[in-house]
Amino acid sequence: MTRDEILAALRRHLNAIVPGEGDELALDDDIRDELDLDSMDFLKLVQGLHEDLGVDIPETDYGKLDTLEAFVGYLSR
Amino acid sequence: MVEAAAGEQLFTMPSLGADMEAGRLVAWKVGVGDAVKRGDIVAEVETEKGLIEVEVFADGVVRELLVEPGAKVPVGTALARIGGAAESGAAAGGEAETDGAGAGGAARVDVAYAPAAAPGSAPGEAIGEPVESVGETAYGAAPGKTKLDGAPSTPAARREAREKQLDVGGVRGSGSHGRVGLEDVRGAEGDAGGARVASAAATGARGEGSAAEAGRVRATPVARRRAEERGVDLGAVEGSGRDGVILLADVEKAPVGVTGPAKTKAASPAEAMRAAIGAAMARSKREIPHYYLTHTIDLGAAMSWLEARNADRPPTERVVPAALLVKATALALKKVPELNAWWTGSAAPPKAEVNVGVAISLRGGGLVAPAIPGTDQLGLDALMAAMSDVVERARRGALRASEMGSATVTVTSLGDRGVESVIPVIIPPQVAIVGFGTPSERPWVVDGEVVPRTLVTASVAGDHRVTDGHHGARLLARIEKLLQKPEKLDS
């Protein structure tokens, strides 16, 4: 999975949650703060990535995933 | 009343709660000639509960749309005629078999759907109806008639309301059957403008403009609206009503201004919702003597249990802590049923079902609290699915009429990134609302030791007309107890 693929999937799912705003997000913006996501929204993002990319992010790792960059780093491991 | 012809059914403005008196038709999802099935979404309605999709309860063909988008009409008003499927061919004429008042409804349709009519002519004349009937049906009763926006009111109350430019429909009646009396109107006039807020919501984006205008020209709300539609300058109209108040008939007789007929302005959904929330909350604060209690609850056991439960599940089957809090609240209410009730005007008999309304904030502003039916009966997975579904639909403005107005209590939870506690406002006619702040790690004493622990501050606002703080305290204690045995919440 390339960096671009991960970013594209992230922005696509964020756009589904907050229409249009996934595109505006900078790589180091705090996703939850910038897009005002609650726990239900964040779970939707994790679910979307699970369905799209087949990745399973355990709940205990949610806290580390605060920016797009953090997601990319986490998912490219 | 508009009456259904043989083989027809009337689709009416639904009641989405005991307190709902009127709703604004925002959009039709169907057109004349469309076949509809029971359960199909046919219209969008703006109510005090927000924007709602309304289902039809019969199969058939839409024969006639009786109300124009933008119009606010009382609960029970016929919105459309639905004919039997077999008769679809005969529907084209749409001729109305109505009594006197209903003729206004037919005239209204011509206004809305016959743009060919000359702009300057009174729409009613086009089909030979008295002009005033247009105003009566479309906008609530004309001055001097018995009803405004469906709320029964006394003649003195109506006169007072006219003089104060208040919308009687926005005033809560204290008389029998919610009848609005003189004192109610005076009370409403004295507060921060709840009734005017309702009125502003009814007239859309003009809210501020009409408040300012009220100081200069005295006209009835219906006359004001008609004047705007026709492009009539109210300042140039001579009023024939009491003390020179401009009536609908005066506007109809007046020459059309140089600006020509104005398009009916619609408030943006966000503005309309803000005004509706303002009206509902002003009413709550005006009428309900709230009491408030807060209690810090140890969520340690619940969070560990939930973490373990989620750990071996794929993301699609995980449950968020909010679902546990909602379930605990629903179960606790079974033990304190006095708080799971609707105020009926003199009492609040407990409801048999616990339908928790879940407060959902909308992006772009606004708030809705659709009900999850039988919340106490749902396992965590089913409850999570129901919450997730309702949040998603609330945010795209696709809630159903059947979900609105059936909440017996509300839970507001400020998510996992919000504030420490919330002191909530009861949503009438409910008599209680439970709030949860952000669960967060704080110092807590366990067995004589200070340890870090995930805590949540729970709160309840109760209606003192119905219960005392004792009931609220029992509820919070019960919620706390249930959250210490989280596995019992999953059934």
C-alpha cells in the first residue's frame, strides 16, 4: 500500500463523514479537532479503512492516530 | 376542512409529538401522478424537532398537492390527496370537493402551481373564491377567526396577540386543552421573545426584518406575509382593522408596488433549525421548573469490559462507550419510571416504553434528538447499530417522522473529546434529560489509594412539576450501579 493510496482512502472516508472537508485537511492537522469528529465518526473512519484497505486498527491504537501523517506512518509499517 | 373524495386518502401534517402544533412543508419528494407505497418518503417537513422525512401510510397515486413548500400549517392539515392506484388516470383535473374552508386549500394549490396567473391578480379570484380564504388555509386563520396555527385561543388572547404582533400559535396555552388565554399571551410577550421566535421561524429569513417593521407599521402576520408575496408596501396601505391595523383584505386591495411580486423567501435550513431550537428551548425554560443534579461515576469497570469486548472484534462490530451510557440510562429509567414520561398539561403519567432520544449535533449547526424505540430491550450490538444509523441519517437530514416525537426521555453525551459536564435543558413534553460529560482519566480514591481512573460526570435535569430531586438522585445512583456491571447491559 503506497502513501498516496492511504491518503486517498483517508480523504475519501473523511469526505463521507464531513463532506468536502477531508480534502482541505493538512497532513499534520489534528483530525478530530479540525473536523470535529466524535467517537462514532472516528469509528466510521476505522470501519471504512477496514473495508477498503483490509486493515484492522485495534481500539487501543486509536489514540496514536491523530493526524493524516500518523495514519500513513501507522499503516505503512 | 378538506375532505377526501371517494377512493382517496388525505395525507396530513403528522403530529411528531404531543407539543407539536404546526410544521412547515419544506419540499415534496413526489409529484402529481407518482405512485407511492406505504412507507415511502413523500415530503420533508421542518418542525421544532428539525428537518424530518415523512412517510405515507397508504398505497396509491398522488392526485393533488394541497400545500406549497414553504407554508407552515397546523398538525392535521391535509397536505396531499392520495388516490387508489387503479384510479390514477382520473387524477389529472384535481378538482376539489370541499366545503367552504377547504376551498381555500384548493385556491392555495392554484397559487403554488399555476404560475400562469397574472401576478397582480388576487389568486383566489382566478377560481372565483373569496380572497380571504387563501390566507386562512395557507397561513392559519385570518384575524377574527377561531384559530391561529391550530392552537385554541380565547378572543381576548387573539386580540392581545394581534396588538402585540405575537403569533398565538407560538404561545403555550395554560387553559383546558391547551387553550391560549389572555394571560398566556401577556406572559409570552414578557419573555425573551419565544413566541416571536416561533413567528420568525414561521416567516423564514425575514425574522429580523419583521421585528423591526413591527415598530413602524401595524399589520396582522398574515397580511404582512401576503404583502411581501405581492410586493405591496405596507407603509402605503390603510388599515381597516381595530386601531388601523392592516388586515389581509387591505393588502389584497392595495396596489402592487414597483418592486413587483416578491418571491417567498425561505430561511436556510440552518437558520430555520436555529429558530426552532430557540423556540423549543425558550418554551422549556419558560415553563419547566428544572432541577439539576450531577454525579461523578467511575467508568473503570465499564471501559475495561468494553475494551476487552471490542479487542477481538472487527471495526464494524465495535461498540462506543456512549452506547453503554445510553443503555444504562434506559435500564435505570425502568426503575424510576416517573422520569420517563410526557407532561400532558396537568400530570405526566409514566410511559410504558423507554424510547431514548439521542441528542445529535449536526455539522453546520443545529441539534436533533431522534428516538431509539425500546432502547431498554436492545442488546449492545443492536443499540450500537441503531445509534450509528440514526446519527448518519440525522447528519444528512434523513430522519423519519416515525422516529421523531416518540422520545420519552433524552440523553445528551458530549462525545469523547468534549467538556467535563453538561447541565442540559429538558425537551418538552419530556420531563427529564440525562447528560454525560467526557469520560476522562482523573484521580479517584479506590480502597484508600488515589489512583488514575476513567470517570464520567453524569447529570440529570428534571421537571419539578412532576418529580423532585430525590427521583433524579435515584436515577443517577441506578445508572452508576448498572455501569459497575457492564456485562449485564448487553442483553
